[in-house]
Amino acid sequence: LRGMDYYVPNRMQEKAHKSLAMTILICAGYRSGKATFGAMERCYHVTRNYPDWYPVEKRFKDPVKCVISATEFPIVSRVIEPKLISLLPQNYYKIRRSPQGYAVKILCFDGSTIDILTSEMSDLAYESADWDFAWLDEPQQKRKREAILRGLVDRNGREVITFTPL
């Protein structure tokens, strides 16, 4: 069994998973399940292993192109990467890393991909891509979010935004 097989969403997570909105925003306090929700949405889409209750209208049938945008690579290393690794099947992916050792892309063996971007990168790193699904962890710089939205247009992609209000 995989970590995602043990996932039971809380009320907030379940409502968000079932939403048909193109943009889902979860603004909640620490330890409320925001990152787990974002990671599970990602895992459902790249594996296409959806629970029975997951809306059919949101399901992908073919490999997907995803992007995660976070504030900085240490957050990716401390929060996002461990979440994804704990949920995805072990032999399902490989991680491409930067020379500094940070995860920059997850390549799934069925063709799905997850690009990992951060606010530390130039605005150009966010341009000229197309994605099916975006997870924005914490508020994004305006130009970077606009580039992600442009990248979602061609594929009629969806986005999830998760953040803690400070």
C-alpha cells in the first residue's frame, strides 16, 4: 500500500477535493491540512488513482503536467517534497535535482511530470510552459502567478492555492 491509500480527508479537505471550481483557495492556520490537501490533489492527478467519491469531471485520464510553486527551496525540501514522497508509490517516480540538491522536477514513469518552481527563481523560469494542474503554496509574486495562469490556459488547467494567513 502507498501513503495515499491511508489518506482520509478532513471536512475542509473533502469539500475542496469535491469542488468543481477552476481555482481552489485554502487559507487556514498551521496544521490544518493545507499541504496534505495540495499534495493529495497532486498525487491523485499524477497517478490517476482517484477515490470513488472524487468528482469524475476533475479526473485526468492521461499523463499530466503539473507545477508546484513555493516561496523558497528550503520549504520545498522541508514540507512539500517529504509530503509527496510519503504519498506517492515508491517505484513510481524519480526526482531530478538542482546542483544544490533541491528537487526541481519529479518524473513519473507513466509520463506525468511535476515542475517545482520557487519565488527565488527569475520570472522567466515561470514562462513558456503549459500545465494541467498548479499548486501554489503560500502567496505568489504577481508576475509569477500570472505566468502560471497563462500556462494553465492551453490545457484548461486548474489551480490550488494554499497558505497560512499571517
